[in-house]
Amino acid sequence: MAAPKRRAVTDAQKQFRRKEILSGARRYFETVGYESFSMAQLASQLGIVKGTLYLYFPTKEAIILALFGRALEDWSEAMKARLAKPITDQQFLKAFYDTAMADPILVPLLIRLQHVIEHNVSIPLLIDSKRHFKACLGGIAERAGQALNFAEPQANELVWSLGVLLSGAAQSDQGPSLTEEDLPEDVAALMTQLSSQPLFLTNGRYILEGIRRDN
């Protein structure tokens, strides 16, 4: 257990403490995941009492929503960097998938966002989160439009549709890991076919080609 910390008093100290909490929460989440995430355990690891933690984040989901917001920003910047120059359709889809999956918390939180996390935060926090989500995806869509030669409405449609597809496809990876098992060849091939990457790339191509056809 970390040594207890003094209470933050000034605005600068409070901002620093909030950043400390989020950094510690990120490390903790990567270790235990969503279901085992505990406010009491997080406070203990940070060296603060649980009541102090609640001064900054009133619920577990409020912390996790903040973590998602940061991960979303990082992903948006990574995608925009990949779209700094013209790119083929297949390169775009692969970049979309690879940059999202590179962060171990982004997609797991995206899967739980509407079904769990957003049900346990305040309405003002939910509104801010939705606006932030829209801004991050809008930034990707703007660059995608330039890189793929899409009009703005079609670029927005593409990015939002692929976000929904990614969330759905990623859930196919949530089953038990059988990589060490000696599976029949047909079953192994089926599991590979139904994993998130081929599902996303195949169906993403259909989405992209359909929007391009109508563009």
C-alpha cells in the first residue's frame, strides 16, 4: 500500500491529483479489467482514502468513462497521423483496426459503453462524453475524407459505421482462449474466420465500397 498523501488544496494541486488518479486507474484497469475494478482497491494503491477518490469521481464508471475519453483521444490522433496522405481502402481499414486494437482498454470499454458505463454516470457527464466522442470521430472522418476522397457526409457515415462494426466484431474475441488446444482443423479454421480482424476487414470493405459507390 502506498503512503497516504496530503489532500490537494489549490486548483493546480487538484488538477495534478486528478491526473495521478487517472494514471493509476489506467494501470490498475489494465491489470484487473472492468469486472474486477474496485474503487477501494484503487484508492489503496494510490495512497488516498476512498472518500478522497469520490471527490474527483463519484462512481467507478465516471473514472472508467474518463479513461475511455483519454484512450479515444489517443486513438484519434494515431488514426489522423495514418491519414496524413492518400491511402488505399484496404490500408485504411487495416489502420482503423490496428490503431484501435493497439490500446488494450479502448475496445473493451467501447463494447461496454452504452450497455453499462453510461447508465452509471450523471447526465452532464454523459453529455460531455458524447460531445467528446463526436469530436474525436469527427476529426478522424475529416482526415478520412481527404485521404479517401470522400465528401464530408460520406466520410462521417463511414467512420461511425466502422466504429459500430468494430465494437460488434470485437465481441467475437470474448470467448475462451483455445490457442493451446489441439482443435480439429475445420473448427480451428472457423474460429479464425470468426475472429474480430477478418470480420472487421471483410465487412468493413462492404461498408466502404457501398458508401464509395453512393459517393
